[in-house]
Amino acid sequence: MRQLGALRSLVVKVGTGLCMRDDGRLDGPTLLALAQQMAALRQRGCRLVLVTSGAVGMGRAVLDEYAPVSLAEKQALAAVGQVAIMNAWQNIFGLLDVRVAQVLLTRQDLESHERFLNARHVLSALQRRGILPVVNENDSVATEEIKIGDNDNLASLVGNVVDADVVVNLTSTEGLWRGVPGAPGAEIVREVHHIDEALEALVHGSKTRHGTGGMMTKIQAARIATGYGAHMAIVPGREPNVLLRLMDGEEIGTVFIPGQRRVRGRRRWIAYGGKVAGTLRVDAGASEAVKRKGRSLLAAGIVDVQGRFEVGDLVRVEGPDGDKIGQGLANYSSEQVARIKGLPTEQFEGVLGFKGHDEVVHRDHFVLEQGSPQPTPPHLERPAGQPVSIDLPRGQGPALDA
């Protein structure tokens, strides 16, 4: 039985396929039904953030333009559509006496720790005032280089910002299928305890008609959410009372179950917020010390430096064979690390002219890559006769180290 009823912090993502009808117009009845459910969850004491898609689609509908367009023209459509989609949500929630506020984000807002914290403070302040934040990617100014890329991943990243317990991906699909949908023997995967590349074998189809993502982006988003300790649900948004039924524990859609530990505080940004500026390749001894024993990374174990980074930048740490061990904040610049790599700490002053930190990356500012799977808690085990659940080996994503 799913244990979601006690969880109180939710990010709810509404996909473009739910916002828009097949004729390209706004699907008002669906949005109203979802708004009513979100209002009911707020009455239960849940803290919600809504991540909405549909800006470009609404822009196309308003301007009656459906042909492929350039990036600048797409940004113009988004600028028009953001007003329309926000007005729609404001009018719908206004009928339910729920105040809303628009928050537009880009990848840069989440890569800078200062801006990450600012987004966190703003969203928390809105929630404390009883205002529902409505988040969308700022498509009208974002270039391809700074775009998050799709609202599946945006929802999980926002969940990281607000320390969400559950990220709910409301979509036009029924969930993750095992087998080809509609074929004999095909069935919905109800629970996923571990994410691996093998999961891709279950993915069929690609983008929705109006949206930018498909099931693969939802799996990527689930990897992020479960990585920092949140549940992630993919559920059919047009199913009656789907949000309430999901939170009441009903087996509906697909739920990705996180491990038993959560990444908290600054580690959350290190794991999923910041942009990696460079890479440190280490020898077998350093890999063992960092990965198995939880020690800080010392210069003596570093064999190669790639990229350009400054003090405080985020760096990736790789083992001898190039496998990712984790990522953390550098105490030295790339130029400095290149000069002290392979050296014991006592030689730093002679080489650099000053005695800085003993560690190149301190263990308190480092997050490990996912390692061995955590044992599934007994209350999450599937009784005989219940809907199918898969248990795959762990793949990529930071470990949930405290």
C-alpha cells in the first residue's frame, strides 16, 4: 500500500496535453477539476506548488500560429501565452478563493546557490501567506543554453528547491507501461523502487502532440526527485479526482519510491542545483577513501584536472576508469589544483605560496553518486496479487548521504 497520505509538501505539474485540447484551445473543464482537487489538498493542510506547461501552446492559440517557428518567434509566442495561461489559472483558482502568484525560472536561477536560495525564500514566503505559487520556465527570455528544457525536469528541480515530499506529474498518459500499451499482456508498472538504464526498455512512444517531453523525460525527472528523497508519481490528469485518490493511497498511475534517506540543506543544491564547472580524476586509493569511507578528497589522490573553475565552483569527481564518484565544491581553482595534484598537503605552501585548506573537496560539501540500492522498507513491499512492481538496479544520481 502506498504511504502518501501523510506527506504534506507537493509539487504538481500539469502538462501541456492537459492544458490544451486537441484543437489547440484551452481545456477549461480539466483545469477546473484539477484546481478543485488542489484546493481540497490545501484544505487538508498540504503545501502546494503548481508547475504549469502550455505557454507556447497558448501563444499559438491566441495568435492562431501553428507553423514551426524560430527561437525568437517561439519566445514571442511564450510571452503572449504566459499571460494567457496565467490568467486562466488566476480566474479558475479565483472561483475557489485561492490566490495565486506567477514565478518564472530559468536554469541560471537554479545553478547559482544565491539565486537558488532566493527562489526557495520566495516560494516559501508565498506559501506562508496562503498564496499558491504557479511556476513555469521563463521561455520568453531563456535561450537553449539556459533552458531547463521541459517542465517534467523543472517540476523535480522545483521540488528540490521547496523540499517537496511528492512530485506529481499529471499527464495525458496512464503511467509507465510494461509492454506496448493495448497489446496482450501489457500492464501499468505501479511502483518503481530503483531507476536504471534498463528502465528505458519499458518506454514506448515519444512526445505528446503539444508538449516537449515524453516518458523518457519523466524518468529523468523521477531520477532527480527520488535522488533527493521525494516520491514521484506519473498519473493520468483527466482521471476523476486523480490527485485525491493518489494521496489516499489508491493504486493509480506509476509511483517512483525514493530511498530511506534524504539529501538536505546545501547538499541538495550541490546534488541537483549547481552547474558543474570542471572534473577531477582520482586514483584508486582516493576513490576508495571518498566513496567507501566517506573521506574528503585530498590533492595527493588527484591525477588529472579538466575544465576551468574557481574556488567555490562545483566539480565532478571521477574514478580511475572515468566512473562518476560524486560532485562537490572546490576549495582551490583549476589552475591551483593542477599545480598541487599528487602532492601531500604539507607541500602546498611551497608550491602555491600560501597554506590553504587541507582538502581540495571537503566531505561536508560533497555528494556521492548513487551506490548500491537501499533495502526496500517492509511497508513498501508488494503483497501477492497486487499490481506489478519492478525493482531495478540503481543507476545514476547522487546518493542520499546525510
